[in-house]
Amino acid sequence: MSTSPVRTQWVELAPGFGGLLALPPAGRGPGLVLFQEIFGVNAHIGAVAEQYALDGFVVLAPDLFWRARPRVQLGYEGAERQQAIALMQGYAAGEALADITDAVAALRARPEVTADKVGALGYCMGGRLAYLAAATTDVDAAVAYYGGGIHGQLDRAAAVRCPMQFHYAGRDEHIPPAAVQQVREAMAGKTVEVHVYAQAQHGFNCWARAAYDAPSAALAHGRTLAFLAAALF
């Protein structure tokens, strides 16, 4: 069986701050910052990085909890889930904004990134960070999957200048329909897509979680690829 054509390595983004870099088979392509869930740059996030690298992107998954637990990789249930929640709760807003800025700048500066195009993609906590990247950096496009807390930071919506795509679960216990509607209203008039997957639950894209919903994940991935291809290639 042949090995993957995607090459991965751990790279430094700023002093003490690193991330997983996945290069596409061609070795070059538009950049994509992949913001993790609260479980770290774990096996699933690594696989998602490779998935998008196979699609032609130079993917960088920054290690957001580097100050507290560098390179932490956690599971989705029990004690590890509680550790993940604690790490998220201890991750200060100022730290997150600094990490977003440093990750985007580091990826844009890499020689493998073509046409100076960089997007942001994130899941759950990372979805919120992808939104913040759109509002606070020069990313060329952003995609947020079930971004928790976005509806609480809509004061930043006016600063979003790039195209954005949102993916929400219709049966999300953490993000009610009213919150999704608030996002729609705040982003009205911008180049934005909002997709809701009626039967899906929070975390539906992650095949390692009980909430995984293959039809929704496949549809969302296709929509994400079409969106990013239009904006970044």
C-alpha cells in the first residue's frame, strides 16, 4: 500500500508557538489555517489537515493551547473532555487573537503558499476563531463549522470584509436556532453563506464522535471546497 502523498511536519510559528503543517501533493497551493476544536491538534484534526491538503491546500493547524499544555491531544468523552473544557475556559480572548494573528501571518509568509491567498477554517471553538480571523486579519475567506459563541461577538461582524461560510447543526444543543438567525441578520449584505443541516448534531463533521453524521459531513465538505476554491485558487 502506498504512503500518503501529503507531507506533514511540526513547524514553529512564533517563539514557543507551533503547529502542524500539511503540504499538498503538488507541494504548493493556497494557504488554509485550520483552527482546532477544544480537544487540541489531535488525530482527527491531523486527519482533517491531511484531507484538505489532498484537496490542494497548504494547511496549518496551530497548537492553540501551547501556553498551558503544548501539543495536547484529547478524546471526546469523560475525563479528557473535562480537561478540554478547562483548557478552553482558560484560553483568554487576548491570547486567542494573538494566536490567530501569528498563525495567519506565519502561513502567509511560507514559500509553499501560492498567490498570497490564505483562508481560515475552524470547528466549534475553532469556528469562532475562524470568524474572528475574518474580522481581525487579512484572510481571504473563512469557514466556520458550528462556531460556538459567534452570536455573542457579533459586534465584530461589521469588520468582516472577506467571503464567509457558516455550517450549523439543526439539532445543536449548544447553538439554538435563534443564535443562527442572529448571525444571519448580522452578516446580511455581505458575501456570506449560512447552511443548516436539519438532522445533524453539534460536532457532526468529526468521525471520531458519536454525533458524526456522514451525509451532513459530506455535503458540508463539498460546499466548503467549492467555496474555498472560488475564493482562494
